[in-house]
Amino acid sequence: MKLDLAGQVVCVTGGSEGIGLATAKAFANEGAHVVICGRRQSKLDEAVASNSSTNGGTIEAVQADMTKLADIDKLIAHIQSRFGRLDILVNNAGTGIYKPFATVTDDELQDGMAINFFAQFRVSQRALALLKQSSFASIINISGRTAIRGNFPPGSSCTGPAKAAEVRFSVDLATELAEFGIRVNCVIPGVVKSEERLRLWESQASGGQWQADSAIANRDKLEIVSVPKGQTWGLPSDIANVVVFLASPRASYVNGAALTVDGGPHTKSYVSQLYVAQ
Ligand SMILES: NC(=O)c1ccc[n+]([C@@H]2O[C@H](COP(=O)([O-])OP(=O)(O)OC[C@H]3O[C@@H](n4cnc5c(N)ncnc54)[C@H](OP(=O)(O)O)[C@@H]3O)[C@@H](O)[C@H]2O)c1
């Protein structure tokens, strides 16, 4: 299928690793011009260097924290000065914590909303003028299965509602921006194997007893007991492929959708299996 994305201007927040990086590379491979952001310059440099597009697709980076208004403005100003328009915004930057409700601190509660729902709202609002300059614009918000399944994974009382807000926000935005020809869709990943995320989960699931190397050392053992027979892990590219399709003219009749990409309703949570494995 020809996706007709060559020359499109794309912004992927949190594009230096995991799902965001896979998405940035997938767009670049279609010949698009991609601007990514993240907080760590070293990771951004690696991401830019990893672009392997052979058809003119580019990746450039802006160091910016999506929980800071000044940084969001810096990102938007960069896109304005480089391209003067934005065709596709992928609100991907986000994360989660998984711990018992009674132990969630107020900072964790506020941070969870700030990097998930608030960031998607703020970046979309500030990008609107640039999206209006496009002849075929769309926004894709990355949520997560914790948004739609209660107690998935265990200890989701902070992250689940923040990711749920992103699903609801996407529907509202699709309705409100239709008059400008801007489509808005939401992708809801299941468990996706990204290094940083696994490290975080393993550390959290072990009550912080495992950090970095010790978490990784335990991973092989845990993967063997935790992955149900026949189930494969989701990979960042599984999500990226869907995002690229949704942003393309081939999906022009898809608007206000929340598409779950999780291998099916039977798949179990890596984190819940980790809890069992303790
Ligand atoms: N992996 C999964 O299983 C899974 C499941 C469901 C939903 N999701 C959702 O998918 C999205 C991506 O997840 P992932 O697993 O790919 O994450 P990841 O591997 O941890 O990568 C996160 C990316 O976002 C950047 N980032 C983090 N905080 C940021 C901030 N405040 N401002 C700007 N950039 C920031 C990171 O770079 P820096 O750290 O350098 O800033 C990195 O590039 C998130 O919205 C997540 O909630 C993931």
C-alpha cells in the first residue's frame, strides 16, 4: 500500500526511544520530515544518527521536556521556523507508575497527569496554528491499555486515569477540530517491549529492590514464567506501523477512533505476571 507521506512534516514527542523512535523512523522511511523531542540530548543524538531512510526522509531533534510550557513553545517555534506548517502530530511522550493506591505520592499523581494528559493537551493546543497550515493534518495520541482495563496492571490508580483522559480527549478534539479538516485518533498499545520501560516496571514490581542491572539479570527468568505460551511481545514497530497508517491518506475516513493494538484481549500484563513471580 502506498502511504503518500513523502515530504510530510511530522512531530513525534518523546521520539528518542521506544515507540516514539520506532514511529519517527517509520515516518522517515516513508520520506517524511520528522522532528522529535526528549529530555536527554545523548539519546536524541543517537536517534538522529539511527535514521536509515533512503528516500529523503529526515529526523531532527529538539531537546525539550513536554511537562514544561517554555519547552513546548521551543519545540513549536522550531517547527514553525523550519517548515512553517505541521502535518502530523504524534503525542507519544508519556510514562506510568504502578504501585498500591495508598502509597502514591502527590508529586507522582501530579507528574502522571503532567507527562500524559496535560502534555497531549498543551502540545496539541500550541501546535494548532501550524496544523491549520496543512492541507491534510492529523493528531495521533498514544494512550495505553491501562486506560481501558481496570486494575491493569495492578497498581494503576495513578497512571490508568491519566491515560484514560487521553482517550476521552482525543474524541473531543476530533469533534472540535473537524471543521479545520484535522483528524484526531488515539492508539492504545498493550504491553510493548521497550528497554527503558521494562527496567522501570521491573524495578517498581520488585518494590525498588531491583535496579538496572539486577532487574535485567532477573528478566530472562521472569520472561520464561510470564509470557503465556504462543504469545509474542508487542514491539515498538507494531505500534509505529499503525500510527503511520492512521496518519496517512489511506485512513482519511478514520476520525475520533481509539484503536487498541495489544495482540488481543487474552494477553496478560507483563507487570501483573511479575507480581505473581515475586
Ligand atoms: N511500552 C509499553 O508497554 C506501553 C504500553 C502502553 C502505553 N505506552 C505509551 O506509549 C508511549 C511511549 O512509551 P515507551 O514505552 O515507548 O516509552 P520509553 O521507551 O520510556 O520512551 C519514552 C520516550 O519519551 C521521552 N520522554 C519521557 N519523558 C519526557 C518528557 N517529559 N518530555 C519529553 N520527552 C519525554 C523519553 O526520552 P527522555 O527520557 O530523554 O525524555 C523517550 O524518548 C507513552 O505514552 C506510554 O504511556 C507504552
